[in-house]
Amino acid sequence: MNKLISVLALALLFTVSVKAQNFSTHKVKKGETVEDIAKLYYVTPFDIYSLNPDSKTKLKPNTILIIPISKANKPKITITKELEGFKNHRVKKKETLYSLARQYEVTVDEIKKYNTFLYADPLRKGDKLQIPVFKITETVEEVNPTNIYKVLPKEGKWRIAYKYGITIKELEALNPDMGEVLQAGQEINVPNIEDEEKKKIDDRYSYYEVLPKEGFYRLKVKLGVTQEELEMLNPGLSESGLKVGMLLKIPFSETYSILGEESNRINLIDSISDFSQKHIAIMLPFRLNRVDYDSIIGTKNSIKNDPYLKASLDFHSGVLMAVDSLKQLGISLKVDVYDTKNEISEVSRIINENNFESVDAVIGPLISNNFNRAATELGKYNTPIISPTGSGDKLRLLDNVFQIRTPEELLKDKIISFVKSDTLKSNIIVISDSKNQDITNELKREFNQAKLVYSRKDKDGKDSFYVIKEDIENVLKPGNNIVFLETQNEGFVSNVISILASLIQKENKKEEIEEVSIRLNTTNYNRAFEGDEISNYYLSKLQFHYASGARVYNENDYSLFVKDYEKKYFVAPSNGAVKGFDLTMDVVLRLVSSEDLYASVNKVPLTEYLENKFAYKKKLIGGYYNEAVYLLKHQDLTIVEVRP
């Protein structure tokens, strides 16, 4: 019996996650194969294997599979509901019609329909409700299959999406492995439509992607184009109306045009809709009990010698700047700041002795084990908690966790996709040590012509973390060379970049010297690339590229934030201060523009601030991760963003 209950609980958990992430389920029929099912739902067999590992070895009739639905060409599903009865529910504190609808998987209108007093009166604690229970029947109809399309030179996603009358996201859903940047000759799936239905790109015009909540009036104000003009430029628009993600032809504009993910970015300041007071809590390891308050020198030394205190003060200074900015926007905010003392027991005491049921979001703690405890205990209130630094696998099953650190796998994929998108023929070289053998093997699989160079060994066969000039010269070729450097050893980085920089040469026809260009990359940017031994001059010379969850704050970007910060604290803001500012701004602006932080995930696809951008995605089981990635490079002794 217990086993049955466990299975049912797991099934329910999957059902909730499936609905949140646009997944469906499929009951296997006799004789069906994974390939058959993949074709039915317009996904790849790999998509099914990734969610149903057992399907690789056995596929039995009546087995339930989790299927990711392709938005661009998914089957037509007709849903019918038949009322079976009711569940009784007494309203608790903080419950809303939206949260109850989500809890019981019904709509707000359906709750009101069977509780008619809600049409006139607001929901109150203690109200007795009848929650309808429906028998749901789904009918799946076949849709037209896709066609194979060969990408033309210099053709990006938006051009193809516009041509076939779909959104960029729908094109990506049809092609989960298409990569960030398309390559000429690449074959992708597109909708099967008649030639006369395909739209043509006219370079005399610009093209714009419709954002959430944008109507014709807002577009007129923003673009200076009337509804009649838009309908004239975009046949069929008068019948379909505006849709989020729709690509529109507009008069030529240097200001507004398709800019990849820029078109998905939402300015939450323009989306504020809730001016009721919001309540957030900040948990930081100040460890104020250790500070020497007897003298100014003693206090300064405490700050200087305690890394936890310094990190907390930096982050908190950014939080305070954000609070000031939010108040100027008319936002009412209550902020509680707690000193966790970097002790798990103190975290528990803080939560147990304070009312966290009324808290809309918690930022911190900074330290992983403290964050784990806070997230676990706040789970009973379903209070969202945001990790500023990222935490381990222990949190993967906690639904209330938001991790702002971009997963390493996404960062790795970003730089690999970028290198693959380079249309210039290049010689690929991977330089690594033995600790990075796995990524070396993966890069070799991705670039099967890649040349491998390993760190030299000592007499015991261990890495000495150096190579000699001849090791690299032997694998270099005239023309373009792309080098991956995979290590966590600062000395090895210093050794390799100095050799690589010395091997760059310009073409000299008189002396019959061929050009040798070198671009350096890594799939894992870490402290080894930031140490005192590392020459930024060499990194700039090598156009060092890497992917990161945050761009590097540049003091030359003299924004209003920097001016205000220096005026208040008499020093330029640190990276920690900028992160405190960015994260607090994002959390609060999401709270005042959506029903809660959870609802903002679907409503707000992407936000960006000084150093950080946030694009949260829900895990199949567990909390939320940030999939936003910056591609950065060293250029002229600074670090700049690369926009492919």
C-alpha cells in the first residue's frame, strides 16, 4: 500500500511539473516505437529519452511517457470537461483565487461560477468554497508534418520565422538542437506551408517582435506607426490581431528592429501594476558579534580581515541603493535584514522566531549550507528564496528555490555553439591538463578534427602545468586558429597565453610569411583566468572569449547608479554591490508587476540590469534556474559583450 501511495505521489508531482513546463503525457500503444511517438508530437527521440530514460531499453504497452510539446507545430488537442462533483475548501491566510485555481487545477472563473458570492465580494479568510472536480477528456488530432529547410548564408532565426509565419520561440521548439546562431547549409524543420503563403524579407523595411502587453496604441506611440499602416504592411494582421512574439514588418528604423534576445527583454518599470506594500527579507553572514567596536581601527580591521563581513556589507550596500531607487518609483517596501552569523542554527532561529508567512521573497543567505537550511524551512510557507551565489544539488527538489547562477552546462554549450557558428574555416586546438580530460573528450567529439595538447608531466606522471612553444607550434596552421584552454591552474594559464600571444603573426608577402591568427576560448571560466599572474594584454591580444552568467562591471559605464553610489559611499561599487542592486531591483519589480515571484517566471521572460540578466526556467522537478548567458571577450584591455 505504501508503495502504491509513493507511486501516486510521484505521478502527481510529475503532473504538476508537466503542466508548468508545457509537457504532455502519452500512453504507449501496442507496437508503437519511440520514433513513432516522436513524429506524432514533432519532437526528437532524444527529447523523449531525456525525460523517460527507461524508454531506451523497453517500451511496454500502457506505459505513460512524458512528452515535451512543440509549440510551433503541436497536435491540435480538444479538451472537454464534465463536472463530477465538488471538494470543500476553507480559505486560509494569504490564499488567493489565483493560488487556489493553481492548487486545484481549475480556473478562477470556474471557482466563481460555483461560489457566486465571489462575483460581488472579495475572497476572505474563513470562506467556505465548493471547488469543482471535472472529468477531463483530451482528443488529439493529427496536424500537417514539417518540411526540411536549408539555411541560406547570413540567414538568422528571425528571418526564417518571419518567412514561415511563426515566432522565434516556435522555430526553436521545432528545432531543439539548432544552436544559438544558424550556419549556412544547416538543415532545420519548418512548417509545411504553400509557397504563396511564405513571406518575403524586404531590406527596405525593419522588422519588430511584439512584446507582452503591446497593443496597437502602444506600438503607435513606440514605433510611430498606426494600426492601419501595420495592417497594410502585414497582410492577415487584421484577422489575427497582435500576438506576443509575432514578427511585424515596419517602416525602416535604426532604433527598433530584431536584435535576437533583445526583443524578449522586458522593462519592468513600465509594467508596475501593484502598489501595495511588498515585504522582503535579506539574510547575510555579517557576523557582527565578531566585530571589534572598541576603536575605529579595530572596526576597520574586522571588516578587512573577515571576508564574510566584507561580502555582506558590499552586497547590502547594493540592496540599499536598490531600495532607494524603488521608493522613488512609488513602490512601498518593507525590508527585514538578518545576520545569519554563518551558522545554520542561527538561520533556524531567525525563521522560527519571525513571521515569514507574510514575506513575499527572501534573498540569501550567501553560504550554501545556510541557504539549504533556510530554503528547506521556508518551503512549508512556499516562500520563494533566491540564492545570490548558487548552491548544490541538495536543492534540486525544492520548488521555492530561485538560483541566479547560470548552470555550467549552459555556459559550456554557449561557447561551443558560438565557435560552431563561425563560418570561417578554422583549425581547432584543445589545450588541457589531466583534470579536464572529460571536457577535452567532449570537445574532440564536437570538433572531430581538433588537435589535442596536454600539460607536460613530471617524473611521477603528474601534471607539471606547462607546455613548451614547440608543443603548440606543431599543431598551429596558417590562417585562423581557435584554441580552447581547459584548466583551473593559474600558472598553466599564464604559461599558455604567453606562448600563444608570441605565435600570432601578420602576413608579410615580401618575406613570404603567412598570417597566423589565434582566438582563445574556454568552456569553464574560473579564477585561474583572473589571477595576478595573468596578463590582460595577452588575453586582449588573443581575443579571449568565454560565457558567463554576468557581464563584468565597467567603471567607464558611468551610469546614474554609479554616480549615486559614489556620492553615498565615496567609492566605486564592487561586483558584490552591483549584484545586490541588480537582484533586489529584479525581485521587487517582479513582485509589483506579477501576482507573485512564481507567476513572474512565465510573464517576464528576460530582464537585465547593470551586470546581470535574469531568465528563470522551472526544472521538471524542483525550483528555478537562470538560463541567461552573456558571451564576453577581452578587447583593448577591457571586457566587452559579444552579440553574435
